[in-house]
Amino acid sequence: MMKPKRTVSDPIELTDLLEPMDLTQEYLSTAVRFGEAKRDACTPNDAPVVPPFLAWAYTLRKLRDDAPIGVWEKSDQALNLIINRSKRIAISVASGGEHTGDPDATPTTKRPVGIATRRAVFRNRQGVLDLRYENVQDVGEEACITYLLLRRRENDRVFWELSVPDVIGIDGFVVDWSERLVFPPIDLEPGPILQADDEQTSKVSVPVNRKAQKKG
């Protein structure tokens, strides 16, 4: 049986849902801003993969740096994420495709997901088993519901959400979600136009000025 779908974008409802998860919107949005600041610090002379990679890596790092001690902690068991063992919740950072951050449409991931994310989606569909752990530290990511902190950059605006992947299409993209917490877009300071998302592979054109050859 398919799980009921839920999309929440009302600010009060978002706060009410985040609080029992030991999360705040400010904590999440700060991480997103931090990652985008690292992207914007790049120049067209960086390799095309660098700006999007830094946006992903530093969003994850900021989540880990600012995580309340003893509540959230890093885990690199299979996915790179943060984990709340007592609440049995994990969060991974990912790039979203069209409709990310739009409560009235269904987004997908930007690219096909790997085997570790596929396994996480399978666990999400099974639900968290009501297992008793003598020590909360024994709870690993395989015993958690995994959320994706999904981001989509368009010019100086970031559309984002915290959502539970539920269905993977035949092409490998996440195409449906059992729960979506959709936040207001983040407006950034105008910066250089580089990669628009953390998995883009298009080339950056770098102009080259050739010196005139001297005769003699």
C-alpha cells in the first residue's frame, strides 16, 4: 500500500513539524546559504565541476558544523549525511530538478541516484521498524528514515525543500516523495554566473586573449 503523500509549505506548519525533529528552518537555510557562498567564490577559471561540488560539500559541512552536539552528528556509513539517532532520522544533501521548492508540482532529483540512495528509498518505503536498541549509538542510518535537503539554484535565488524520497523511476531519478517540507526561496546577493546546480556538467566558456606575435 502506498503511503499517503503530504506537502507542507505553511510557515507555522513547517515550524511545528521541524521542532519534534530537532530542526529549525534557520539552521537548514544557513547551510544552504553557506554552500552557495562557496559556489559564488569560484571564478570561470575553476574547472566546471568545482562550483557545484563546493555548493554540495559546504552545505553538508555547515549542517555538520552547526549541528547541536549530542543531537545530530555526521555519518559516512554509506551516504554522506547527518543523523539523529534518537529520532531515527537522517538527512542527505542533493540537487533538485525542475519544480524543486514548488508545493504545487512534483520535483525530481537533478540526476539519477546511486545505489546507496536507492537503498535508502527502499528503507523509506518499508518504514522504520519498531526495534528496541539498548544503546542509541547502535542506531545506524540503515534504521532511519532518510530525507533529502533538495536545492535548485536559479540565478540569485535558491528553491529548496526537505523531503522524503519514496519512488525511483526506471531512469534512476527520484520521482515521488512521501513527505515534502517546502520552504520559501532564498534570495542571495548578486554574484558571478557559474553552475546553476550541484550536478551540472555543462562547460564554462573562458575567453582567452591571444597576444599578437612580434615580427623580427
